[in-house]
Amino acid sequence: MAVFIQSRREALRLLSATAAVSIVPPAWGAKGTTIRTVSGSIPASSFGFVLPHEHVMVDFIGAQKTNRSRWNPDDVVAVMQPYLLAAKQRGVRGFVDCTPAYLARDPLVLKKLALGTGLHILTNTGYYGDAKGLYLPPSVQNETATRIAARWLAEWENGIEDTGVRPGFVKIRVDGLAVAPTRMSEMDDKLLTAAAMVNNKTNSAVICHSPGPSGLSAALRFAAKGGDPGKFVVAHCDDNGVDLNQQIAVAGSWVSIDAIGRKTEAEHLSIVMPILQKSPRQLLISMDSGWYHVGEPGGGKIYDFNALSDRFLPALRRAGVTAAEINRLTVENPARVFAL
Ligand SMILES: [Zn+2]
């Protein structure tokens, strides 16, 4: 049984706790050992090969117009299930759905897909802020971080809306100021503060959509607000460049290279290898794929979840990455970051 240490803080806590007594690995169910899927909790050791950033469905019409009447859940399940099964055939066991509230997060669709495929599927709480505020109801814009965190924690405890499905992580988006992406807007700051509050109470991972320099600022801000940097995932780091990604890792957070399949294998190798060599325990890879587009007939063009298994993992092997290193990247790292 693997014992994962979540953070420097936890390492210190473990050290002081074990100073006087012998080291006893925590039982499953203790902190850091369970993953919360849409179908309930599982041991982190059963999570398996995980795609840590994907989307079953997305609706980009905006918070004021999106609602459940805009899609037929059965149609979404019928269209998307074969894609999930194709991923499963390739060895995938865990699927982290990163579609947030007000962009067609539908826990019941995910639950049906989990039942139909046997995959461990996660959904999220949190808000997708953006500079124009398109994906948040105006009422949220004026709320305090504490009020926002209380709503996310209510979902965490009681489930999302009336579905009874509980989220397994927090998903946010912050952009930084339009004129200075390394500086956080008031809304960004509230979302990061609320995420830190929820992380403190639940040990949940926080995935933050924030490509470019705002990602590092977000990670630092989250930690300054008391969040555990070892649970903070900066999403969409593919075009950040080696230095910025290294700084995110040095800050103690996760670098998520999640557009595998959208560049050549050689291009993505040049992005992934430097992180793999210096900070292998802070790297996640995924495809940001799928996307049943609400509003388009049959969900429009769907992107499969196969590029990572079919093309990129073989490219890593050809580049000399060992089976153990690939296992750490695709199995151990996701288990560590999503374990509660
Ligand atoms: Zn995404």
C-alpha cells in the first residue's frame, strides 16, 4: 500500500506525529487515501490510470442562459459513452471531468456514464471566473469569498443541487488583470481565497484554469491565503515555456500539461520532459478533450480520449521514460493530488 505525503505541511505533521511512536500507514478512509467519485468514495489505490483534465460536455452560452433544458441527458450519454469506453479499452480507469458550474456541469450525466462504463468519474465545485464575467451569475460578483466558499462547501457536504452527487475537487478559473496578467482582479482574489478555504476544510485538489503568467500568480496567491500549494493544479501549462513551468513547480504546485494530442508528439515531449526530469512528482498530463457542445446537433464534433494512450505514451517510452516513471505520471500523481 502506497502512503502518499500530500504536502510539506503534512510531512511535518506526520514527522511530529510519528516522532514518539512507530510509523503506521494510515488506513483507507484516513486523510489522503480516498478519491471521491460521482458514484461514491474509492480507495486512492483503485484510481488507476487517470485522465486528470477532460470534459464530457460544455455549454459556452453563459451563466445567464445555460440551464438543463438545453441538453438531453440521454443523448449526451449515448454520444459520449463510446468515447469513454474506448479510453477504458486503452487502460484508463479514472476520468476527471473539469466542466464547472454554469458551463453544463451535469452530475447525473456523469453518474450514468460512470455506471455504464465502470470508470471512476469525478465532478467539481467552484466557479469559472473570467475577465468578462460571462460564466458567473451577476449575483455572485458581489459576494464575499466567505459566502462563495460556504456555497461550495454546502455542495461538498450535501451534493450538487438536488442530485445527491458530491464533488471530488474544486475547479476555478482566474485570468489576472487584462492589463497585467500577473496581478489578480478582485474576483480572481475572491475565487482563490474561497478555494483556499475549501481546501483547508476538505484537503481537496483545486484545478485552476490559468494559462500563462497568471497561473504562477494564482498558485502564489492561493498559498498566501492558506491553501496547500501541493493541492493546487495550474491547468493549461502547455504554452508556458520551461521557465514558468519550473517556477510553478518550485512554488510547490502542479504543472498540468493537458492539451496532449493538439501538438505533435515531438512538441509535447519538449514541454513535458524538462518537468519530468526536474519535478516528476508535480506533473499531470491529459488531453482536455471530449466536449459534447451543447447547442450543436448531436454535440457537434467530439474529440476522442485516445491521443495520450495511442501516441504520447509510446513517444515517452521511445524517449527513454521507464514504465515506473509512466506509472508515476499517470497513476500515482493523480492519486496523490485528488486523494482527500
Ligand atoms: Zn478544460
